[in-house]
Amino acid sequence: MQIYDQREMVAAFRTGTPGRPPREDNRGEWVRSDVIYVLINCELLPRKSAIALFPVGLRKFLVSMESKGKKILIADDEPDILEIIQYNLSKEGYDVVTAKDGDEAVGKAKLARPDLIILDIMMPKKNGVEVCEILRAQPAFKETLILFLTALSDEGSHVRGLETGADDYVTKPISPKVLVSRVNALFRRINKEPEERVLKIENLSIDPSKFEVMVDGKDVTLAKKEFELLYLLASRPGRVFLRNEILNQVWGNEVIVGDRTIDVHIRKIRQKLGLDCITTVKGVGYKFNL
């Protein structure tokens, strides 16, 4: 069996480039990113079987590449920060697009359709919160991950950002290691999410696949975290969810938010639905009753 050298295999694995690597004596062929055809004793092996034959270190590296290739848009008006973030995320295997202001961020998001958008809150033309609101209002970005960069340390700024549909935030000055860790954690979280069922309770319908909430047949628009919080509570009517449990399941362990964040989201859900369906259990948490 002729095996390509490490650089050739990694390049072919990441790009899915058709054809053969440069060397003439190779007998294998990379066809596309999800299938490798390797010729061994006249037998073509699928990707997983082929990778199992590689050295342990290279095998782990190739498998890790499979979860990369995600596209990330970074919007910040500080060139140094853009450069640092772009370098560190690119080194992790992410495809990075940059924007220097809010208007450019909206335009590039529509063109690139990134898997994650990192927004500086204080940007010219449109700030990060405004960009988030514009994108979340469009169906194409309902499920897109959004992370805020903020130099503002007050809780109100963090709450406002999360209310508009952000999934997480990182406070400046930025630690590249912390940021990369947060980004990886966000992608791990969505990869672990199981397929969810449509909930129909009385006159309320919640469809997670369409990100749709309907009351009496009329569509109700909720922010991303409002939707996730409602779905969590409605999935177990009558069960009391503790505050810490809600924070972990809706915002994750990587995000630090206060109790007030939950209160604000609950209040907005009640107002938008026009239903008194979420009960506060004082000093404990919340439960769904309709």
C-alpha cells in the first residue's frame, strides 16, 4: 500500500480536492471530503476503514479535521483584534471572514452564511446589538450562532446582548485561548443537541425544527434564547426547573449570567405569548402550566 505523505493527506482531507496527489507512484485517490478510496490488494476501502490504517497521531488529526471547516464571521473595528482572532481561529481549522463595521458585517453575513458570527458590541455604523437584531429577524439566521465581544463589564450590557439572541459573550481584553475555547464549546453544544419533537399543548404549538411558536394558529416571534427556554419548560409541563438547571441547559456552563437574565426572558415570553403559562416557584425556579 502506498500512503501519501502527511501534508498531502491533510490537504486532500480538508479540501476534498478530486484527483491524485502530485507523486506519480501513488495508488490511492481522494475523491471528496467525506470519502477516501484507498486501494489495498485491489480493494477500495471507505474513509473510516482507510483512516484506521494510518498512524495513531495522524489518524487523530484527520478525524479532528472533520469537525472543522466551519465558517466564522468576525466583526470588529479594531484591526489588531481582528488579526489576532482571525489567526487563532484559522490555526484551529476554521474558515474565517472579517468585517470592520456593522454594515459590512450584515452584508458579509448574507453572502458568506457563516456557522458562527462574532460581533463587537461597540462598532461604527451599526453596533453589535443592532447587527444581531437585523440578522435574527431573518429566517436564514435563526439558528446561526452569535457571540458578542464587549469591553462593557456591566450586567445590563450582557443581558441586552443575550436578549437579542446572542448565544454567548466574551469580555475584552480578549484571551485568544479563552475565545477559541468558547467557540469550540458552542459548536460542541449544537453537535450534541438531539432531534427535538414538536410540542402541542392546548392552543400552543412549538416546533423546534422550524423555530416556530404559534398561539391560536398565529405566529409568535421569540428570540433564540426565549425559544429555547420556553421549549425546555414546555417539554415537561408541571415540572419545576431549578434556576441553575435552566442556566446550564439554555445558556451552557461556559456562559456566566445572573438570575435576572432568566427573569427578563420569562417576562418577555409571557408578554409575547399573551399567556400566563409559566409559574414562578419562589426561591426555587419555574414551571410550565397551561
